[in-house]
Amino acid sequence: MNAMAQPELPGDVVLDEVVPARAPWTAVVRAGQTLRIVDLEGNQAVDYLMYSLDDDAERYSLQDTIAAQGNIYLRTGSVLRSNEGRPMATITGTSVAYHDTIGGACSCESNTLRYGHHTKAQHACVENFLKGNARFGRGKRDMAPNINWFMNVPVEADGALGIVDGISAPGLYVDIKAEMDLIVVVSNCPQINNPCNGFNPTPVRMIIAA
């Protein structure tokens, strides 16, 4: 691994874990804490949901986030908003040019539709999200459109979405500062049928600092 240097996180590290390839991950991130996600080997998509710790009905909203910032991509300074329109988190730094909001999460059903029936048994992000959400008493009805950190989904001239090689590299990162107490649910994407993971899912690192 040839990891790039990263700036120091503010405060003390309270959690530092490596998430295996294809695996789910969950954590509580308190207001004021920063979650750093590090793409350890490069070209790995990290699917991400978050929920208010104090309000079961409040969660990340793709629609509110895009409407408020007037842009479909996430960069340093982007504010991630809830379905109540409130700031949930802010991107305080990233070494990747932009991150995707609209590519969605892979599922057994979408794999079958896009890549053929032989892919139906393959593990997918929706399964990881369901497993992670179950820890907090949430189910399929609590799923919402997710963020895809490090994923490259350009909008083509005809309006179609492309899923192409990522723009990340070993050691690149994104820092997400919580603006409220959050439950974070992650799928370290297991997709092997398109280039979002370079056809080879790899581990990522999660660091929380307070």
C-alpha cells in the first residue's frame, strides 16, 4: 500500500478501524466529531447513509442537499442536509475532486437487471445497509438515497449516467464533520460488475476524532 499523506485530524482519535472489502460498518458520530474515510488501496466506492441519533424520522436527504447547494456533486464545504432541511454534516476536507450523490446503491435486483441473472446471488450494498440498520431497529422502509464517496458518476451529454473508473487513489480521504449526533451506516461496496471498485473491492479505513 502506498498511502498518501493526510493532514492531522482535529482533536483526539476515539475510533480507528479498517472495514474489510464488501463489509458493512456502523458508528455513532457525535456533534462536533469528524469522521475521516480513507480509500486505502484506491478506486473503492463507499456507500453511506446517516440518521439523526435523536429523531428516528430524520435522516440524510439527497433532494434537500442537492437543492440547497445547487449541485449534484459533493466537495469541500458541501453541507449534507436532512429531510427536515437541517445541516447534518459538513465536508471539511477531501483530497478527491468530488463525490457522487446520484449513483445509488447496488442490490441483487439491480445487479440482475443490469448484468444478468447469474449475478443475483452476489452480495450487494442494500444487504449491507439492511444489516447495519438492523443494529438500530431500522428496516427496508428506512432506506434512503445514499452518498457514494470516491465514486465517479458523470452525467453524459444526453443526460445518461455513467459509472466509470474512480478518480480516487491509495490514501485519498474525505473528512465529514457531524453537525448533530449521527448514526452512520456504511457499505464498503462489494460491486464487481462495473468499474466503481476497479472490479476488485478493497478495504477502507474509518477514523473518528473529537
